[in-house]
Amino acid sequence: MRSWMKKRRKRVPWWLAPLWVGWRLVTTIMEFTGRVVAVSLGFVLMLGGILLSLTLLGAIIGVPLIFVGVLLVLCGIF
């Protein structure tokens, strides 16, 4: 493995460890919440796009909604 590809772990002083653990917990919860919101919103947009695509005139807006919904779901999963 190349040297620039290695992840460098930063050492946290012992007296900052409780703050670091709390910060990591909050960021993990926020990341997970963001992913859940992205996937949920993606499914809602896909459902709305499918319902709009049932009508011929709504297909103009429905197909891009389906596309954006799929992209949001993929973004939330990966």
C-alpha cells in the first residue's frame, strides 16, 4: 500500500477522550440520520414519479422524479 493511501490515526490526549467519544457519537448519529432521510426521500420521489408517469402529461415530470429518487437512494446507501 502506498504511503499516501494509508489512513493516519490521530492520537487524542487522555483528558480530551470523553469529548472525542461524545463528538464521534454525535457525528455517527447525524450521518446515519442523513442516510435514512436520503433513502426515505428517494423512495417518496420514486413513488411520486411513478404515480405521475401513469398519466401521459405527468411523464414529463415523473421520469426525472424517478431518476432523482434513484440517485438519492443510491447516495444514501453508498
